[in-house]
Amino acid sequence: MKVLVIGGAGYIGSHVVKALLADHADVTVYDDLSSGHKINLFPAAHFVEGNILDYGQLEKTMRQGFEAVVHLAAKKAVGESMINPELYAENNLLGAVHILNAMAQNNVKALVFSSSAAVYGMPEYLPVDEKHPLNPISFYGFTKQETERLMDWYDRLKGIKYTALRYFNAAGYDASGAIKGRDRHPQNLLPIIKEVVDGKRQYLSVFGNDYETRDGTCIRDYVHVSDLADAHVSAIKRLLAGRPSGIFNLGTSQGVSVKEVIDATERIIGKPLPVRFEEHRLGDPAVLVAASDLAESELGWKPRYTLIDDIIRTEL
């Protein structure tokens, strides 16, 4: 299969490219390298340097007869999206329109989209399944929800079938060490812990230890990035087999607290981690855990990394 991976030099994108190449796909990476790294580009994959806001370059690239597109080029910092919604409206919404229009113009009929659990907002019940009401509490989450709605319309009007993969907390790194480039401005817990362990940060900020959880810190569902990558490959194959569009949660269905992640890290590195507790952030749910039964039944997907210690070891 011939696949265009937009954002394929980034954290999740590079793992998706690796999984596709292992499946003998013909892969082209389209990336502007604003957050991705050249070091994450695999020699076996073709590379086009370009931005999704450059419609001419994107459309020209799309002429190469791709069977499927993977879109991982959205901006993802929740806090930044609330301060600079213009940037997120342009990149995440207009960028998605450009991708869909270029696909329609070149008769590319399968799209896998990197969505997020942020579309759900504060959970009304747990674990969160795909039928949970959508009520994003960040502009970032809103852009993910709106992109899903755009894809639904292009499915109905242009016949572009899509799969939206709603990630919970992406974590870990390629266990083989083949992917070297790290997030330049990490937002997630484990990459930040990695920077603390490496001495790039003086301490780890923990936002809140007064939640109604077993130890007062937030509980999240950490899913390994290589497991996420496998789900993308399965999603592409499902669409190319003629299956309908779909939306799937990706998580382990296991909740791990921030303190439990810190404790596990300290066990692994053999020393205390410098931690500073701060006020909890507005809009952070106490617990967020996925129900991923649908991904298992429809994609044949099941995470291989289910122990937080194993995930942390690949991060460090």
C-alpha cells in the first residue's frame, strides 16, 4: 500500500512510519520539521518538506497516487490553544480542509486522523467509550472535534472514508532505539519526566495533589506510542478493505496516577525525582480512562504495553 504520512517526522508520526515500513508499505513523509526532526526520517521512506497550509505543495504531493493518508500534523498544546486560538484555527482547521480538498482533488479515498480524548471534556462516566458526549473544554479539543465533523461531511459528499483515532495519553518510545528525535516542547508527563531525569529541567511540576483519587493526583490512561502506531496500520488496512468510516478510542483501559508514575520512575532510576506540587489546572479531570473494546473488535487492536514500568523504561 502507498501511504502519505503528514507529520511523519514527529513523535507519533515517526513511530507510525516505522510500523508502516515494517509492514512493507511504500511511505512518503510530508512534514515542515517545525516540531519533527530530520533524524526521525527513515531512509526507506520518501520525504517532502512542506506545510499543510501550503495548499499548492500539498496538492502537488498528493498527485503521486496514494491509497491512504495519515494526518498527524495538528498542533497539540492545550494551554497554547487557549491563549492563541488563531494559530490553532489556522493550522488545525484550515490545515484539515487543505488535506481533505487535496485528497478530493486527487481521488484519495482513505484518511486516518490523529484525534484525541480531548473531544470528550470532563468525563460523565468511566471508562469513556465512543458514545460518550462530546464537550471539549479546550480550543485544541474543539479543533479535533471539528476535524472529525469535517471528515464526516467529506465522507458523505466526496466518498473519502476516514478513521479517527482518539488517543488517550501517548507515552513511551520506540524500544529498539531506532527513533532518536524527541519532542522539542513536550506537554505530556513522561517526556517531561525524561527531561528531568536528563537534567534539562530542575524539577517535575505536578498540578494538584488534592483530587478525589487514591493518592490525590490525577489518574490517566497511558498508551504506548508503538501500540498507537500499530493501530494506524490496522486502521489503514481496514479502510482499504472497504470498511466504513469509524471512530475508535485508543487506551489500555487501565488508570495510573501521576504519583504512581513518579514512584515507578524512581524505582527504575534508583533515586528520588525532584517534584514540586502546584495548584491543579482548570479543566483537568481527576480521572480519564478509555474503553477500547471497539478498537479491539473492529481493528483487531490490543495494546502490547500494559505495565507502566515497561512504558517508562522505553521513555528513559
